[in-house]
Amino acid sequence: MLFHLSTDSPVPIYEQIVGQITFAVAAGDLEPGTLIPSVRDLAQQLVVHPNTVARAVQILESNGLVTPRRGRGMEVTAEAPQRALRQRREIIQTRLRQAFREAFASHLSLDEIRQLALEELELARLPLPERDTTQVRRATPRETP
Amino acid sequence: MLFHLSTDSPVPIYEQIVGQITFAVAAGDLEPGTLIPSVRDLAQQLVVHPNTVARAVQILESNGLVTPRRGRGMEVTAEAPQRALRQRREIIQTRLRQAFREAFASHLSLDEIRQLALEELELARLPLPERDTTQVRRATPRETP
Amino acid sequence: MLFHLSTDSPVPIYEQIVGQITFAVAAGDLEPGTLIPSVRDLAQQLVVHPNTVARAVQILESNGLVTPRRGRGMEVTAEAPQRALRQRREIIQTRLRQAFREAFASHLSLDEIRQLALEELELARLPLPERDTTQVRRATPRETP
Amino acid sequence: MLFHLSTDSPVPIYEQIVGQITFAVAAGDLEPGTLIPSVRDLAQQLVVHPNTVARAVQILESNGLVTPRRGRGMEVTAEAPQRALRQRREIIQTRLRQAFREAFASHLSLDEIRQLALEELELARLPLPERDTTQVRRATPRETP
DNA sequence: GTGGTCTAGACCACC
DNA sequence: GTGGTCTAGACCACG
């Protein structure tokens, strides 16, 4: 499970953490019944304050993706995969919608926006820029890519 | 000059003002050599705080779209039209690229992302429809175990 | 002795253990002079951590329901039955009083609260039905403006 | 608008604040369109840290009771009264249900619990114990009780 | 002035 | 060890 945080992104760190874990659940990298890394561990590995991670974890709980197991940690719920898929889609839809709204606000035509989007889609696909990735302990073993 | 400002949009008001004026220049509605209204007048007309307008004008100046004329006000520069066209496009490209990067980070395939984008493009076209969205930080109800 | 422990109940496990044993004493299932199982045995039987059982036993001792007998274990005291009856009642009274205080703080009328209480009493009787509840800290979706 | 916090209650301060404001909206003391007190003001008046109040306000926002008005504060939404009524009811139901569940867990009979509840309801009604109330600025004037 | 984010560190309950 | 709450104070964006 790779976590990738960007400190100079407009989206706050705790939301990035929520997104990363939601995506990991949606992708099947975090299965129901497994424990997500502890707040303190994640904080150390992501080099952020534990409070920031705790905030993300609480949102995940209220999103129904994890549930507290007292004394053990936060466990991925049985309904998590299905919910994560829906939430992942909603997160992306929201981001795309905001971008398109801004495009329309600048009075670009529908065709121009569509063309721009398809161009950017190609560009965003290929070049993975330098990213500070952090390895995190996984529930089930898996080869590093 | 027509302005469409929304106080409850995620994009800040001063950015909306910058965008609207940039668009007007790009569309040829504001030609080089003309004076834009004074900060006070614009603020009164748009019913926003003068500070907000001042901030927008300052950004327009640093973008090279307007330049101060002593005693007369802010004048649209000669290079404004070409710059406005480029800037408008760049802003939108950046936004779209960020959204697509996040989509790829979620391990969706290129095809899925493209489909989502085209769907959202259609939806974003409609003027602020009432839609039931979920954001990252927003919670969904959960059953008691 | 039958135990009904729930790891995902809001009431902590050690309190559940205290409650169950207190009930058993109140009901006459555990008579004065009998020995309760050792911490190790109870922990094994209940599949909980020995520390948790130890904590429960310590509370039972401070409640005067059991007393240590050197080399034999914890013995149910002579006064246990009467105390258990009183304690059980007091605990419940306290909980109910707190809940009612909060209800009054919300400016509901006495009649409304009574009706709510009687409804909930019926519902609480059923064994953990699946209900769609909203808690204070839980969010409800909101439309985009 | 009277706020009443208890620092030695099992329910956390931020939840108490959420409850108090939700109740105020439900009771009509906070009408749609008015601004709730600012985070800093409320914190000062309740003698808690601004972060604690901010947490409560964010929950109120995600509950759809208030919405941010940039630069002005948090405004009570148009749908707030109806939502507050429902949420108030749910908060109280949750608390009562937990209390009753505990009563059943102690194997009291339905009749015994009902009788206990009705007794406690009477007791909780009358004696308002010493409470540290804090006056908070209101939107519309109102005589002190 | 407003709210939002983050770091820092303390203290607690539970297991 | 785990998560949860709270205080403290810094910094930022916005109006």
C-alpha cells in the first residue's frame, strides 16, 4: 500500500489521507476484517502530526469504512469495499465537476472544454512526476511493484 | 460588462472577478486603452467589499492585463488580449490536470476516467442543478452494529 | 454462569462483566460463600484479555460483592445479594436520569419525553434490530448550494 | 440563548455544543439566516478552547444546520429548523435507547424498567441543580428568565 | 474580523 | 499498545 501526500496541494492533508485509504479499500488492497495502520504509526510514516491522521480516521469511521475495535485498532468493515467504490467515484466526480464548472465560468464552449479535457487526460496519464511515496505495513503480503 | 458572482461558490470572489475581467478582455469586450471602473465603483456595483475588488485589480495588474495611468485609473494594456486568452486556458488546464491526477491515483483505468469526465462535463454544463453529492469530508450514515 | 459479552457495544467489556456477575448474584445464581472462577479461567472462557477480567473483579471487590480468600480465590460475600440488587438498580437509575436530563434540556415537554421514552422502551426490548440511527457526531449529506 | 456545559459529563464538550445549538435551532431561538456566534466568541464565553468549538461547528455544518458565509461567519440554513427537530429527536432517542439497553442487559423485566423510567422522569423534571450557565449574544432580543 | 488547517503535547479510557 | 478529547498556539485564505 503506497501513500502519496503532497504538502503543497490545495486539498488538505487529512482529506488526502481519507482519499488514499478509501482508494486502497476500493482497489482491494485493504480487505474487510483487516486493521488499518494505527494513528501513531501512520503519522510517523507520513511525517505528519498524529492529530491530522486521527482526523482522517474519524472521517473514515463516519463514512462507514472502518469501525473501532477497542484496544486493537480500526478494522475495515464488511461493507467497506462497496462503499469505498461509491465514495471514490463521488470524490472524483466532485473534483472533475468543480474543474468543469470553472471552465464554463470562463465562457469556453463545450467543445473547447471537451477537447482540453481529453488533451489533459492524456498528459496526466503518463508522466508520474517525482513523488514522495511512503511504504506502509500491509495486512496481506504483496510484492513491491 | 456583465458579472456573474456567486457568494457561495468554492472559488473565492476575488478570483471570480479576475476571471470575469480576464474573460471580457479575451472576448474583446474590453479593448486595450480603455479604463476599467474604479475600485470603489466596481465594489458598489458588485456589492462586495472594496478590499476584494482591490485584490482582484492587483492580480490583474500583476498578470499584465491592466496598468495604472496616473490620475485616470487602470487601463487595459496593449498585450492584454493575447495574454488573457493564454491565461484563461492555462488556469483551466491546471485545474483539469490536478483532477485527472487524483483520478489516476485512485487506480481507475483510463477508459473509466474518460467516461466519468464526459459524464460530468455534460452535468457541469447545466446551471447548478440540485444534486446529491458527497464530499470527502462529508459523512454517510452508518448502522449501529 | 451464562455471559453475554459484546465487543462492539458502547459499554466497555469490563463493565459488562461486572454487570453480568452482579446480575447473577442478584438473581441468586451465585450464592454467598461460593467461589467465582479465577481471572485466568474467566479470561479464557470469555475470550478476553486477563487484564480486563482482573479489572472487573477488582471493581466487584470494591463493590463488596466478592472478597479474596487466601489461596482459594474470590468468594461471594454474605452481603452480596442485597448489595447487588441495590447496585443494579442504582446504575440504571443514574443512566436514565442523565438521559432524561438531556431530553429536558432540549425543551421537549414532559409528555413528549414520556412518549419518546415508552416508544424507545419497546424498541430497546428487541434484540439489536437493524435501525437507521443518527448520532450527534454523525453527519447527514447536504446538497451543494 | 443559554448554553450549559458540564465538564465532568461523559459526553464530550464538542458534542454538548452541537446538542445545545441543535436544540436552540429546534426551539426557534436561532432562526434561518442569522449568524451563530463566532468560534472565538463562543470559545471565550464557554471558557473552552476555540478548537473545541470549531469542531462542533464543523459537525453542525456537515449536519446541514449552518453554512459558511465567507468573511461573515456561519449562517443558520433555511432547512435547519426541520433538520434540527429531527436530529434533536434522534439524539434523545439514542441516549434513551442506550440507557434502556443497559437496563435490559441487567435482566430487569420490562415492567420494572418502565416503572423505574417513569419514576426517574418525574425526578429529572423538577430539580434543576446548580448549573454553570453562560449568556451568549443572541440574534433577536429576549428577556432573561 | 471570519473559518480552516496543522503541529504540539497532555491526559484519559480501554484492552 | 489502541483511539478519543482537549488545550495551546501558529499560520493561512478570505472579506
